[in-house]
Amino acid sequence: MNRCWALCAVLLCAAVFASGQASAPDKPLTPQEQALVAAEKSFVDAAKKGNVAFFKQILADDFSYVGSDGQLASRQERIDEFVGSHEDLLPYNMKVVTIGDNAGIVTYDVVVRVPPVEDQGPPPRYQHFSTVWARSGDAWKMKFQQMSVSHWGDW
């Protein structure tokens, strides 16, 4: 009889432990978080099309950028990178961190599918993007973006 109770106690503890390990469902995004995700998705779409006009509109005047090579670039240098290019980006696992009512960070993983650059080879295929957005009037402006290599050697 004691073994039966001991077994029941062990099974109950295991069930409680297992239920505590289950991940909580994602909470719905706030309107600000939805706006930031939409802004980031519009960036990805524009990058796929090489839409330079979009970047001139969305990048803040003091925008700066750190590429996957660790080099810092200015607003104009980043715009110049998009002239004639089409980046095939597959974003996933997008998350938002709000910083007050007028700023936020969108961070996500990306599979980059672009052709190799002459004498340089392709960029790292798996990267992590982090973008800082700030509200300017009614619009969101991209203030900073950094691309970090997530996994080397997978071209």
C-alpha cells in the first residue's frame, strides 16, 4: 500500500514538473508592437525589391548600420548598398521590445539567400537582425540596424 502511495506521489510530482515546463502561449501583440513588426516587414519587402526610395523615406537622418562583417556604415552608405541589389531575406522568430511609447527594438533571425559578391563569396547564410525604431510624428523611422552572424560556414 505504501508503494502505491509513493508511486502516486512520484507520478503527481512528475506531472506537476512537466506542466511547469510547458511554454506559456505567446501574448497578443500590442498596437505598438504590431506597428513595429509591420515596419520591419516593410523593410524586408523593400530589401527584396531593392526599393531605394523606400529606404530614403524610412531611414532616419542619423541612421547607422553595422553589417555582418562588423563594419559601421552611415545612412547614405546603407542606401547605396541597395542600389541595384535585391536581398532575398527569409525572416523568422520576430520579437519586439518596446522602449516607451516612441521607440522599440525588433529582433529576429534571418536566412540570407544572396549570390556571392565577386572575390568575396556569399555572406553568412544565417544571421540575426536587430533594428531600433523611433516614432517621428506619425511615422516610424529606422534609427539603427545590426546584423550578426548566427552560424558560420553555411553558405
